[in-house]
Amino acid sequence: MATLTVAGRLARQTFGQRLLRGFYSKIHQRSNVFLNARELVGLLPTERILARGWADAKPVMVTDRAFYWGLRTASTRIGWEQIARSHWDQESSTLTILGLLPGAPTKLTFSLGSPELATLVADRVAASHVLHTRVDLDGHGQALVVARRKPGTDDLVWLVSLADGTSPHAPGVSAAVDRALAELCREIRTS
């Protein structure tokens, strides 16, 4: 029968001590995850971090311009102007974010411990709203027009959704949309 001898400090630690050491190591890693977040996701120098938290054991961050999750790359970002709406479910402590623009995630769901982060998300989305209206397209039906202000800029992001059955390639539709958007732009500037 062979005997195994373990030397060093680790051998003198009890199982409980090793368990606690591993636990505190995880806490330390978790608390330091936000230190490099600005560089990881490519925050602009003028972008302010408003809140940080954890959702589904992953870090999330709310800035004045966007919502970030996972904090690994810039692809984990959705700008406030890209979000149709957010919904907080009190019973399940779940935040659901619905994407608005092409290229934005359609639906994101996060389990949060408290509603404060969800409230901040809803406020930031509401702050980007400029316009949500239906317009007549000169005999080509109607279109839903949504305008959002891109945070940190004066740029407006426009989304036009044509009524079912209306083709954007039909003769006159594109010109009618352009006229409707020009009229809405004039109204926004004068108000």
C-alpha cells in the first residue's frame, strides 16, 4: 500500500477553510467584474454609468445611452432608441425588453433581484420617445411611424411600418412615406 504525502500550506487547511477561500475568491471576482467593463464594451468617455447589477448570475449595466448585459463585448448592448418597451413582472422578478429596430434583439428576459434596475430601464426607454403616430400615405394606406432620440445626440431614429399588404416597392409608396416623414419633421421642429 502506497502512502501519499502532501506538503505545504494547502495540506494544513481544513475542508471548510478551502471552501470558504473558494467562496471569497468568487465574491472578489464578482465585485471586480465592473472595473474593466468600460473598456470591454467600449463605452464612450462621455457615457455615464447609472446603475450596475446582476441578472441570471451575469452582470448588467445601465448607462445614460444603453443597456448592457454580460459585459463581454459591444455586442451585448442595446441602445434606448432600439427598445420598443420594457416590462417588469413583480411575481417572477423578471425584466423583459422588447427590441424595436432591425438588428436589435427581439426579446431579452432577465431575472432581477429587485425592481430598481427595471424602473431605471423603463425611465430611459421613455426618455427616448419622441413620436408614435399613424400617417396617411396619400391613397396607399397608412403607416405607423415611430421616432426615437438617440441618447447623447440630436439624431432621431425613424421606423416606418407599412400596413399589411402595402409593398414598399409599389409605385408612389416611397414618395408618400418621404412626404409624411418630412411633414412630421417640420412638426417636431416647430413644437
